[in-house]
Amino acid sequence: MRRRTMLGAGFATGATAIAAPALAQSAPQISWRMSSSFPKSLDTIYGGCETLARYVSDITDGRFRIQPFAGGELVPPLQAIDAVSAGTIEMCHSTSFYNIGKDPTWALGAALPFGLNARQKQAWLQSGGQALLDTFYAANNLVAFAAGDTGAQMGGWFRREIKTVEDLKGLKFRVTGITGQILAKLGAVPQSIPAADTYPALERGTIDAAEWIGPYDDEKLGFVRVAPYYYFPGWWEGSVVVHAFINQAKWQELPKSYQAALTVACQAVHTDMLAKYDAKNPAALRRLAGSGAQLRPFSQEILLACYKSALEVYAEISAKNPGFKTIFDSYWGARSDAYLWQQISDYSYDAFNIATRQNRG
């Protein structure tokens, strides 16, 4: 009996000795750094990278840890993607249109003026759009996953009313992405400024207008105090996808289970962020109106002029940039199909509910 007990103990000890190295190899301790392009004060969009890190840690029982950093703590906010591409940091949580100065193709993964809304964007990504973008990202030493969406945004804060296309001429406007090129055709002067620097520039009159995201974040940034006219819709951002950009070599070093954990965490954060904005924006809009925000719709004259300018910009870029054209043609084709369906489904349903939202009879 004693001999059998000792043999059993020996086998158990041996099995543990064999299992421990195997576990260490298949689930190693890994620590990464993730730079956000956003300040901590914007808890919804910056909070996306904190949630992402927590999900990955929970899924891997704490063996794969990602430490988030706010914009500017590791690298400047608008240079986060470049830092990941160069291998300076392992990953970032950012918006790809910050890089359009290098190639306008970067805008297609984030937001395109008069483009897809949040649901349409997700459908396009899952039906071929992501594969097209992956080729572009790989050429920049990156792997990328959608990890957040703001939904439709507002049209920004203006120090004075904008009623006609003529009012856009000379307007110094903090705006991102291809939108700057579109507005420049109409005489505006686009400015690229990080969130933290936008309020002081608006207050001093260095710029005349600024757009950020929507009521919840805009309230935190205090724009209503220095630019009371709050315009809609944000025609340049029917939705904005925030991506988790990962250095390609670092991604390839991850065990398959960690790659899966990071992929699933990004999918969850993508859904979380959109839901949070939709939940928090209504109350914030009411508070802003109570604080003096004057809601103004962009005139049809302005919207039509901007749309015409946008089509001209897309044609010009496509003529010079075959990579952009390939992805844009897929994107714009998806837009046409999406609205063919949504004008029958969502739009007619939403239009009726909007008309009757005050009627409880």
C-alpha cells in the first residue's frame, strides 16, 4: 500500500513538473503598453482603451496585461499610430484619419464625409471592407481591429452663425480628416489641433469654430462657454471608428489564444462605446441647451455645396491614388446598397417614431 502511494505521488509530481512548463509556454506572462490619442477626461472614448485592457486581462487570467496611457503620456496624441508602426510601443487606441497627411486612404477606416453610419460601417467591414483595409494596414506594419464607434457626431461649435456658403470663407475651423480638404475648396481654413488644445484656441479667437464628437464629450470640454452656436448634422462623421492598432511583429509573437482574447475584447469595446454614447448624449444635449447652447442646423445650401465638394475631392484622390480608389469604390458601393435598404426599414420606422415621440396617447 505504501509503495503504491509513493508511486502515485511520484506520478503526480512528475505530471505537475511537465504541466508547469507547458502552461508557461502556452500562456506566458506578457506586458504591453497602449497609447491612447485621447485625454483621460473623456471617459467614454479614452475609457475604451481601459475597458479593452481589462477584458484582455480577465480573459487570460491576468497573464496578458496591457497598460493604457492617455494621449501625450508616452507619445503625442496624433503620433500614436506612427509609434506603433515603428515598434516604439506595442499598440495604440486611435483614429486612423489623424494620418491622412501621409495618405488619404487612412480616412476610409475611420470616417468619410457623407459616408456610412455606424451600423452600415460595421456591415461593410464584415462583408469585405476589413479585408481591404488589412492589406493597407499590413503595408504600414500594423494589424488593426475596430475597437469603438462614436456614432453620428455633431457639426461643431461656432463663435458666429454660419448661414450661407459665403460664411465659410476664411473660417478657421478645427476639423480632422478629409473634411479639411472639402471645406478648403469652399474657402474655409482647416486646423488640426488635439482635444486638449482646442478650447484655449477657441477662447483666444485663434480659431473660429471647432468640432469634436458630440454632446457628452463636448460638454466636458466646455466649448459652450466660448462658442455658443452648436451646429448639426456632423456630415463628415456619420460614425467614427476608433481602432486598436497593433505592431505587426508583436501581434505575430502572441500565442493564438492571446490573439483571440485581444480580437474578442476589441469587438466588445466596439459595441460598448457606441452604446455609451447613445445613452449619454441625450441628457448632455439638454444640459448644454440649458447652459446657453444655440442649436442650429446647417442650411441645405451649405450641405449641398459640401457634398458636391466631397465628390470632387474623392474623384481627385482616386485619380492619383489607386489604393484609395480600390477601397473607396467598395465603401461607396456599400453606401448605396445600405441606404436602399435603410430607407425602407430604419428610416421610415425612425421618422414615424420621431414624429410621434411626444404622443403617448
